[in-house]
Amino acid sequence: MTQHSVNIVGGGIAGLIAAVELARSGAKVTLFESAADLGGRARTKHVDGFMLNQGPHALYSGGAFKRELDRLGIPYSGTRALAGTRQAIWQGGLNDLPVSAGTLATTRLCGVRDKLRFARVFQAVSQGASGEGSFADWLDGQKLTPVVRVAMEALGRLSGYTNGSAQVSASAILDQIRLALKGTLYLDGGWSTLVAGLADAARDAGADLKAGAAVERLTVEGRESRLLLADGSQAVAGATILALGPEQASAIAPKIGSLQIEAREAMPVRANALDLALRAMPAKAHDFAIGIDGPFYLSLHSRSAKLGPQGSAVIHVAKYLPVGEGPARNAIEELEGVADLVMPGWRALEVRRQELRGMIVANGLPRWDRARPDVALTDAPGVFIAGDWVGGEGMIADAAASSAVKAARAAAQWVSGKTSERSAA
């Protein structure tokens, strides 16, 4: 039984998808999650009838995560994210965000010549423009005026949840912008509905999901791998999938050199977030705004999803932090200021809030100068990795989903004996 078993460490999106995939293939699956609840950053806080995701979450209509949810038959409901009045924050004020020919014509964000330049570059991206190097390099090559350049950077931040144009791959961000243009969904009940659906599917297929089970060490012994848990127990399996961030993975497997390298090279993406539950939306509030000359975001998610009592409002305000930068001491006050600008009068309507400082959005952005690691570790046969920092497809949850399926299939092949140590290495 050990030969045909797989241990999974990490009960977030990647770990749960891998568990469903493997259990349905016939493998004996045990998943270990150190937290008391499954889901990782996909957990949703339920309080006073409101459902607050951990910062803004959106399901990309054309992305790998939705593709795998649909293939696995995981139920969810929601509506395409359609904000009523979209605004651009520029020089401390609000302007119409140019998201259509009409708003491009009427916005006071820029003059006529800049509007024409913006339309030209936006059309080029929509029609499949590609580029080598960083997103900053690609923007340099377009010879844009300052306002058009920062507007395109804002579009990249919004699409990829990433504030690092000098580090992120141009091709990855351009693909992500096109993916965002296909539409996103806000989910009824929050992302915890996806966690529950995946967990139910995994258990129904026979997987054993253990929450509150912290793994301290992983060792590889021939064609088996052994986990040592914090409670002193051990779990031996034919293969192990580490559905963790690179720092966590390297910490429990200090003898796997490739993981040590990935932990050093990864560039985590972070954000500050203020998640607000209001009795109602203020009368003069706007539903959506992004910063053009600052990395800010505000959106009324409850317009498109059932996230609170009838007539209430759930709003997410965020600041995308530059790569390598932590939250300032005034992180929440800064986000409150954005809310004051976009939704005057919100403070008197507040019911609950959730404050997140330096929250990890992704464990590693897709760099222009270095490929993300594959799911198989060449220096640890039978050990595989999955997460938002792994594989060549997508960003954030889409990368987690696509790498989870690939890791699960590789692990299934390994425990079936169809992959030798030599070929894995």
C-alpha cells in the first residue's frame, strides 16, 4: 500500500486539487495541513452574516483554475465582475477610467494625443502583442508618454495582482491582461465555497484530509518518502507533493538543494488589504477604482456576488506592494484614505472589517530572467511541488491549479512504477 500511496503537504488550493486528482485515479492519498482549517489564502471569514475573503479574489473566466474546477465538477456560483462606475485615481482625484470608447473620449485623465496613444497600445495588447524581457522593458519599447505608461502599468497590476514591472515577465503580464479582459467572476459565499467543494470531492474519492497536522521534516528513502509530524508520528508514502510556498518547502526538506535555491530566488508578491462590511453603500460612492499614479485598488464585490445581508455592501481595498517592500506603519490609514476618496460617508456605515498587512498574494512572480521550477524535483525523485510559484502556466490561483494537476499526474505515474528514478532525474 505504501508503494501506491501519496502524501500531500499543504491544504490550500493546490493541495486540494492534487488530492482530488490523485484519489480519483485510485491512489491512497493523505493530505496534511498545519492550520486548523483547510484552504490557505482561499479561506473566507464569516461574521455577522458577511463573507470576507482574504483580500480581493476573482476567478478568471478563461483561466486554468476555472478550467480545472469545471473538469472536476466542483460547484460554484457567481456573476461576472461588472462595476457600475469605474474610476481612476490620479493626482489625488477621481477621473473616469477609460474602459470603453465612450469613457476614453470623456475622461479627463489625459489629453487627446494621449488618448490616441493609449487606444493604440491597448489594441495591440488585446490583439496578442508579446515581448521578451521584463514588463518594464516592453513598456520602454512602446515609447509611451508618462501618463499612458503609468496607465498600462496600472492595468498590469490589476490583472496580475503584481507590483513589479521591472521583475515580472512581459509575456506573462501581457497574457494576464488578455485573460482579465475575458472577464472575472466574484463568487457567492466567497472562496471558501471552492475549498469546501474541493474537500468534499477529495473525501468522496477516498482521500484522508488531516487539518491541524504540522509536518516538520521530509526525507527521501529510495522510492519512498517519509514525513515527520510535529506530534512525533510519521507517514511513509510512495510519493510526496509539497503544495507549499518555496520557503516552507525548503524548511521541511533542508537536504533538497533545488528547494533551497527556489527559496532564495523566489520573489513573493504582497499586498495590504482592508476588507469592509457596510450596512449599505454610501449614496455618492463609486463601485470600482484603481490607482494610476499609485498601486491602489477598490471594488464592491457584493454587487456581483452574494456576500452579505440584503442591501449591504462588501468592499475590498488594497495596495499592491512593490517587490521586496513590506507594509508601512500607516498601511491601514492609507487604505482608509482611498476609501474616503472613492466612497465618501462609508465610515458611518461600517459593520465589520478585516485588516491584512503584507499579505502574500503569490509566493513567487513569473520572472523575466528565470523560469519557474517544474513540478518534478530532479534531485529528489518521487517528490513533487505545486503552487502559485510552480510551472509554466498562468499566475496566482491559475498557476496553483495547473501545477497541482501536473504534479498529481506525475506522482501517480511515479507510484505506479511507470517512472524510474533515472528518468525522473
